[in-house]
Amino acid sequence: MALAVLSVAYPFAPVRPDTAGGAEHVLALLDRALVKAGHRSVVVACRGSEVEGLLVESPWSGKEGVMITAGIRRSVQEQQRLEIHRALESHDIGLVHMHGIDFDCYMPQPGVPVLATLHLPLPWYSPEALKPKRPGTYLHCVSASQRAACPAGVALLPDIENGVPVERLRTKVGKRDFVISLGRICPEKGFHIALDAAGRAGTAMLLAGEVYPYEAHAQYYSGEILPRIDGRRRRFIGPIGFERKRRLLTAARCLLVPSLVPETSSLAAMEALACGTPVVAFPAGALADIVEDGRTGFLVHDEYEMSEAIGAALSLDPGECRRAARERFSSDAMTGRYFELYERLSLESPVQS
């Protein structure tokens, strides 16, 4: 069956190979897989996005120094809703796949089935998002730990766990004496703890990622990250593309993931394991399932345990990390499950309420 999918990104985060956001990364993988398989892929995403299918640009461009206010958010969400409407009118779409936390603010009119992937902790979504009144709207989680926190009365399809391009992440790079963290630079990621742990362990550290234009993120970067960066032993290198990320993850002693909130998944941890690099993480949400303590990394509870685990990471076998990634975190398996769901939902008529 030929598929025609309209994927809708969170309107303030670009979809591209060097994206720091997990939702945008999954969308990019699905878009790439759809095009490679000969299906039609249309993507609504903000300016600056790079996709394999057809890009329909929504208005946000993330201009330097412009913070996302409530007024800007409402305006961009309304424009996003209009772009979705135009895309549905212009293209013969069989399914809309929503990825943004605010997807309920720009839902299409009843008709074409809508699948919403809940990428973030469920308490972060509005009640209207978790219990949509629109007929033909389906929700699902990306991990069992995320589903376990689901409020009563929320109808969910079976989980589809995230995956990464395991084979593309293989490269011949030798190990070096540094650790790495990567992701969105924001308070809940706890990267200041990783920097302190690396300093306590006497190990060099690279922090890669992007500071999005939210006031809380900017304050966290200036107040907690910059004071810990010395430009030599502890460096912030900004967003990185796929090739550089692959080299650095492979060369690192370990990946540090000091998340302070229950993670629904961790693509960074999966990518590190695919590169043969163990993960030292707090057991926050799905991280407790992704990291096999003592085999593919260590689960720790504070800065002091993290600093000790940095040294112990050298005792772990990179081959075991790669085997775990191949067995558990393949993006091919993920996209295959999505394609099966796309086909089933595209054939279903929405139930009128």
C-alpha cells in the first residue's frame, strides 16, 4: 500500500540532521524512511528545516535574541493550523502524524485520521491533548515507563519505542580520554551536574546541544552552564551534525545523561550505545530501561556516583554496547512499526461522535 503522510513538527524546533530534539529526530527518521520506501512524505515544520520529502514551512524562524512569548506562541500556532489546512487541501493525504507537545492547538478539522506521538512526559500535555474530542484521533507513547504515568481515562494505542540508525552510527574511531553530554540545553536536562561530575573525576568534557529561545533556557545557560565552561577542559560546542556526533560519541569514554525529569526515551543514549560507548545516567523514566547497569553503562543517583562511574566506564565492553543497540534500538524496527500503523489507520474511517 502506498502511504501519504503529513508529518507536523513542533512549530518552534527545526527538523534537520543536527536537531537536538528527540521528537524532531524521530520525525526526520520517519520522513527519510518514507521517501526511501517510495511513499509520499509532506512535512509541516518551521523555517530552517531540512527534510527528504516536501517541506511546508510554518512561520517561525528563531531569530537571534527573540524569546518565545505567549503572544508569539499563539500567533505561530494559528499559522501552523492554517499551513496544515492548506497542505491537506493541496495533497492527497492519508494520515496526519503530529509530533508537537501543543498539537491540540492546531488540529485539522475532522476527516483524515490523526496520529499523535506523545514524545514528552504525559503531565506536560494539556487535558485537551490527552483526551481529544476530534473523531479519528489516536495517541500512543514511546516507552512503557511513559505509559505507566498515564492519567486515568486516556486511550492509547500500543507503544512504539524510539530507535536510531544503528548501522550508520558505526565508524572506526579510537577511544580518547573525555566524556560527552548532548541535547537541549535546559534546566531539566541537568547538564550542570555532568560538568561538575566530569570536573570531580578530572576528565575533560564536551557539551553539545542547542539553547532554544525560551527565557528559562537562556537563564539556565547563562547562570549554570557558562560559569562551568573554561574553554579548555570543559567546552560547549553547540549543535553538531551527524558525522561529527558519530565521531565524538565513538571516541568518548562515556555519555553522561543527568536528567532531572522522567525521560520518555533517550535517543542520545541509544546513539551512544550504537557507537560502542557506555552511558552513565540517572535512572529517570525510560533511562532505567535503556541502560543495563554494569553491562552497557551505569545507573547513578548524584554527582558523586556519576564521577566514580566515569572511571568505571573503561571496564565496559564497547561490543556489548553495540550488540544491545542492534538488538533493541534499531530505527529500521521503529519505522517498520510506524509503517504498519500508518497503513492500518489510513484505511480506517474516523468514528463520528
